Amino acid sequence: MPSFYELAESVMFAESDSTMAFVKKDDRLEFIGKGRSAIVFKIKSTSKVLKVFHPSFSDLAKEEAQIYETLQGVSYYPTLYESGPNYLVIDYIQGYTLSECLSKGIKIVKGYVDEIDRALKVAREKGLNPSDIHLKNILLTADDKIVLIDVARFRQDKNCTQWDDLKKAFYAYYSRPIFPKKIPAPLQNLIAVCYRKKLLPALF
């Protein structure tokens, strides 16, 4: 098998494209997702993921690698196996994001919220400042554990209230028996846009 570096080099991004589209990759890479700055592939026949950053965001590779190194050994976060100028190699986590849980109607219970709080507390105790915590960055594993991914913004200086706001929504609305436990992805995306634009009313 090629080295991780060679696999990362095989990924060619579409020119002048801000949607993280790619036009070429090694056949050993299976596309599983993309975000604002990178594309994520499962390395076939392994339990590892290759995260390749778009050239305009390559500086985040080093930043996120350093954060994962700080969190090594903490079960709430993936293990980092290797990093390079534009890539990371971490654990492949089987499960659903909390966003996918909402889409599928998989109930999110208070115990998961408590586990996320513990994961963030550990990160803070290690000198980090968890930011950009949203439902697509939180995984519920096949064995009912919580794992947080995409930690590139865990050293920001600003005070991020995103997770606190999600918790307020959980207790004020979602946890009520009459509140629907299945929310389609398009509606979730609309709510997220309204949240970012500060168009939602106060929760209390």
C-alpha cells in the first residue's frame, strides 16, 4: 500500500471550487464526507481515516494535528496516527453524527449530553478552548459512546457559546415528550443558518 503521504497526494481538488469537490483520488480511498476546509476518506481495508485539507486551508492540518496530539489518550477523541503538510490520519469511527441521529429519529438522551460536557471539560483542562461544537462534529458510536471530531478550532481565543446554546435547546425543547425526535436534514440546515445569522428568538 502507498504511504499516507502518497495517498494524500493522490487527492486532486477541483480548481476554483469552494465546495470541497475533488476530481481525482487513489482507488484505496473511499469518500465519506467533507466540511468547510477538508475532505475525509476511509482508507480501505483499514480502520483509519485520511483527512485531506484544501490547499487554501492547509495551515489547519498542522493546527489540528497539534490539538489531537494534546488530546492523545482521551477516549472522547480519535487517535492521531500521522500528519503531513495537508493531511491527518485518525481513527475511523463507526456510528452516526448527532445530526444523523436527528434525521433518523434515533433518540438523543441526557447521558449523551453529559458525556459531551465531560469531553469538553477534559479538553479545557488540557489548556484548549473548544469551539465550533455542532451536531455534525459529535459522533454516537456503534457501542453507544460519544466521540468528538474536527477539533481544528479548539485553540481559538473567542468565547464560543454554540454548545451551550445547543444544550439550552435540548432541555427547553427536545427533551419534552411532545417534541418530535425526528428532524429532517434540510430543516436542521435551515435552523443552523438562522442561528448563525442570529435570526432565532431567545430560548428563554
